[in-house]
Amino acid sequence: MAHGAFPILFITATRIGDAVLSSGLIKRLLDEIPNARFTIVAGKAAAPLFSETPRLDRIIVMEKDRNGGHWFKLWREVRHRKWGLIVDLRGSAISQFLRRERRAVFKRSSGPPIHKVIEAARLLKIEDEDAPAPYLFTSAATEAYADELTAGKGPILAIAPAANWVGKTWPVERFAQVAIQLLGGPMAGGRLMLLGGPDDGQAISALRSVVPRERTIDLAGKVELLASYACLKRARLFIGNDSGLMHMAAAAGAPTIGLFGPSDERLYAPWGPHTKVVRGVRRLEEIREVDHDLSQALCHMMDLPVDWVTAAAKDLLAETA
């Protein structure tokens, strides 16, 4: 560590979406503390998002152990340093047992629901209207790789048809219908970018025949998270379920449509000026009447018609022309 460095321990989320939503705090701290050095703690899925952060000393991947053993392992990893600031978005007690000058620890509060971006900003006592937008850092090499992956002519329609639970997953056949209508209409001559993880092959397969292979950019399970993020910067439009990729698309600046059912858009809507939420006929409260704790293997997205999503997509294309 360089002389005079200000070490920050930044403990973020396990899931990709939550980690993206809090990522703007890192950029804000980098902008405001010129000698900041970061140690970032994240879950296995989210950790790669931060691999190209400037002034990064280390990423610690934290995997859950029984009886909270992962917190003891983390304490052993970081206890030897005195921290200038500890930011703990997990709301743990670990900062009480570490040497530090300042700490900002998440505490669940009562009151009306607030968006997770604002919730994270309040941790650093940032005003709501000045909440830092999600932001991920990419290197020149990653951006050049994204240029290679997306080389070609025509606007890019990016689709991520999977989610972490069947309840939040709109039927893939409906994604295909939307893609056909858009690529045969307002995005005529465009290309289809498919995004997802290594386990999303089945969800992606129905979309691979929507357009000819030469007009398909199939990234699902084939590139790292930051490369997908860089490619999303080049998308003309993104459509996906409430998922980590939806939040990545909005952070990348792509016009983003998030499809919602059994999740709360007041907390998890895609963040940014060029975003829309589309949900079906039922409100979240009505879905909870059927699946109180949102744990059943039921698709709660069947009441969202194709026409609603297509109409929202056309509106957003027009607004961002």
C-alpha cells in the first residue's frame, strides 16, 4: 500500500443485481477521496463485476458457511489493517471488531419502501436527489473485446430471458415474439444479442432461431460479466426479467425495459432516465395472496401480454431516438 493511502473495506452483496445497485458508491468514493484504496468483499457471483475497479488492492470472495462462519473467516482476512472507512452493505457486526476511523453500516429501517440505490446512498448520508447511479469500471482491453464481439451493422436488441427463480421468468416464447416484432419493425435490419449465465441454455435456445445466425450475438454463458456489461453499452434496447443483467443494462446506459411480477419495482426498478417497468395485470400484493412468501415453483408472469411489452419497447425507442 502506498504511503498516505486511505484504505476502504467495501462489503457488498452476494447477488449480482444488488451489487450493481450499490456500485455507484465506489465511484463516488473514488472521485472524492484521491488516495482511496479498495478492498472489496462480494459473493462469488458478484465479485467479477469489480475486477477492473481503479485503485483496487484486493477482491475477497465470501461464500456462506454454516453458523455465520464466513464472517469469522473474513475477520481473519482483514483484521491486521486499520481501515480509513468500512462500508458494510450487508449490515453485519464485523466493523465493531476491526480497527477503523469511520464506518457506514446498513440498518434496516421502517417506513415506506425506497429504491435500493437511494438506500445505499443514505448509508453515506448522500441526499436522495444526489444518489450515485450504478457504475461499473471496465478496462480498455475489455472495451476493445466488446467492440469485437458486437462488430457488424444494425442496431442491437439485447434480451436476457432468464432469472434466478421461475416465478420471475416471463415465458421465453413471448420474448421471441417481441424480438420478431421489433426486428421486423422499428429495429428492422438489427441484430439480436442473447445474454445469460452458463445454466441458462434452455431459456436461450428458443431465441436462437429468431434471426439468422449472422445477425445473432450469442453471449449466453460464453463471456465474463464485465464483457457482457461492455457489450450492453452498445445495445440500442434491452429487455429482460428483473435480474442482475437488467440492472447491468441500465447501468451501462442501454435503454432498458424490466419485466416485473413477483418483485417490487419500488425497490428494484432499473435505475436511470431511459428505463421502463412493465408488469402484468396483477399487483405485487395480489401475487402474494397466491404465494405469500414468494417461494413456490409458480410462474407469476403469465398475465403479462406480449403486446404490452412490444408497445413499451416502441415507446422507449421513440423516446431515445
